[in-house]
Amino acid sequence: MIVPSYQSIEKKLGFDKALHVTEHWSAAPDFLDLISDYCLENKPQVIVECSSGTSSLILSQCCRLNGIGHIYSLENGEEFVEKTGRQLADFYLSDYCDVIHSPLQDLCIGEDNFQWYALDNFPDVEIDMLVIDGPPGFLQKHSRYPALLMLKDRLAESCAVFLDDAAREEEQELVKRWLVEFPEFQSEYVDNERGCFILKK
């Protein structure tokens, strides 16, 4: 399906056909522009995504253009593992991205209970770029809060963390909490369609 708002990034990255997007479910075009620009400029070797989808294709195409890099996408829904896998194959990008079935499991952090990705099948890699777009916000309050705690020991010193949907009040609250608990990080807010926080050490 051709969605006009995505045509610019399709052209920029040299896709020869339209991406499979759903405007209200896929990442917004300006967020995809943001992460693709960073990826093309900085050439990260290891990229991790919390949730898969259109961003997986965008980042995989960036890795192909860079001649370096690999994506590991944590995905809790088996149907989305299969769907993203088919789309990657459709664009001949399967070699650049592993979509890892990571069912949500109960996680207790202090007095808070979360459902977050099981890391049993996640490889021991050092992460150069982390893109957080899941789990879905409707599951629980501060649904994406565990990401930094669970992955911080795997982050490279120069790693950049991108949190999507940051215009939402809950995302802004969890970033404030991160910055208190992990003062080594600095944050920048990007006022795009759905808001984005970028965190770096």
C-alpha cells in the first residue's frame, strides 16, 4: 500500500517499492527519518529494537547501504515475528535483521510490576543503538520503563537510545525517572509528530 507520507523516506533510502505501513500503527515518518539519519551517519554495528515493524525494514536498509550493522528486534507477538520476517524477506533484507520471539514475562522492579520481554534468546552483544517502541503502552503504566534497566549493562559507551511516542505523559515521566536513576545519561527531546527522547552518556 502506498502511503504518501512515507514516500519521502522510501525514496531517500532507495526502496524500489512501497513499504507495508499502517499509518496509525507504524512508526511515524519523521521518527523513521530521525533514526535512519542517525544510523547512516554513525554506522552502528549492533542495533536493538524493542518491538519490530516498519522501523526494522528502515534500519535494515540503512545497514545494507552502510555495508555494516545488524539489527536484533525483540518482538512478543508470534504473528508480528512472522509478519516482519516476511516483509524483510520481501525486500531482501533478512540477512540484516533477526526478529527474536521474546514473550512478555512478569518482571518486578522495586514495588512495580511489569510485563517485559524475555531475554532467553537474546544474544550477548554490545549495543550501539537502541530503539524503544514497545511493549505497547496499553498493557501497563510506564510500559517501556524496564528497557534501560534491563539492557544498560549491554550498551556501548557511545550508544544512543531512541524512545518513540515521547509526547505522551507516561513516556515523559519514565524518562525523568531514568535520568534520576541513571545520571550518566543526558536527554534531548525532539518535538516531532509523536515526540522522541534521545538519551546518550
